[in-house]
Amino acid sequence: MFGVVREVRQDVAVARERDPAARGVSTTEILVVWPGVQALLAHRVANALHGAGLKFPARALARIARTTTGIEIHPAARVGRGLFIDHGTGVVVGETAEIGDDVTLYQGVTLGGTGFASGKRHPTVQDNVTIGSGAKLLGPITIGHGAKIGANTVVIHDVPPNSTVVGNPGHPVRVEGRRPEGPDADWAHLPDPVADAVQSMSTRITELERRIAELQGDGAEPIAEVTPLRRRQGPSPAGG
């Protein structure tokens, strides 16, 4: 009994810590209104039932939780301490998924499988990971400690610890040259590889134009202007 009360208090405290909208809100209101907290509490009961061999009641409870919260967590999925599901609509956590401690999931996240393989077929998410809205993590991959997954990223390979992954397919990048750590993320400032490449090209063109101007200033002949070829006037070779 005391263990259940402790878990409930921890889930409410995590919601207050990571959701600015929950600060100053009563415990009762969070339990009644926050779907991520409700889904997590329902999963803890369903997981216990599933572990005791009561699979039908476990699945029934998971179905009720999905209907009321929009969050689907399979009763057999393993969830650590301090999980926070923000908003939560469309979150799916598969049967063999494993989630570590202090993980944050935003709406639309999928921890899914690929194909019809048996055994371990869903992701393992280690501690202190943040997964942005709409991200899809597929297959028996491992998301390393402290990693951050950008919104709408599709991940099908292992993610190194303390890295940020963006794109489709997802690939690791760094945030301002530093390794990210902790459960929060500044999604507005994630690196954009395409924008970085365009910026690099623009800088290079500017430098080349400057050097050309210097050469022309030293008396070098100006670069000939290339003009498009014009259609030949007069009769065609066939005499027409």
C-alpha cells in the first residue's frame, strides 16, 4: 500500500517538475485532469496483473486507459521511475518496449515493432531520454542514456548516449557543440543540417567573390561575361 502511494506521489511530482502548466495545481486536479499521469497509473496496475498471469484483466484495463487518455501502453511493457508523458495523445508503447528512469515522451511518440518477428521487437530507452512529439522509434533498438530525439524523427538504429537525433531517417547531431544531458530539450534550437550546408555554401561564395574583386583590382582581366547563344539568322543550312 505504501509503495503505491509513493509511486502516485512521485508521478504527480514529476508532472509538476516537467510541465509548467502543472505548477501550483493541486494533486487531485493532476490525478483527474492529466492524461499522462492517469495512463501511467493504469499501466502500473495492468503491468502487475500481467505479471501475475491475469492477462485478460490487464489488457482490459489497458484498453480502458487508451480509450480515456488516448495513450496506449501494453501491459507487458517495462516502465521505470519518473516517466512523464506530456499531453500524450497518440503515444504507443509496444509489448517488449523497455523505458528507463526519468524519461519524457511527448504526444504522438511510438515505440513500435517492425514486421512479425517474435521475441524482443520494440525499443529499449535508457535513463534521462527525451523523445519529441511525433517521433517513431521502431524495432529492438537501444536509445542511449541522455539522448534526445527530435520531433517527427524516425529512428531505426541504435542511438549513442548523450546525443541528439533528428531527421528521417534519424541521424545523430550535436546541440551547439555540447552533449545534451537531462530530461528537457530546447527543440527550437536543434541543428538543421540542410540550413548549415546552405550557410556554409553562402559563406564560401562570398569569399570567392571577395577574392575575384581583389584580383580585378590588381589589374587582372575581368572575367568574361557568359552570354546565351542566339539563334542563327538567315536561311537554314538546308536552304529553307
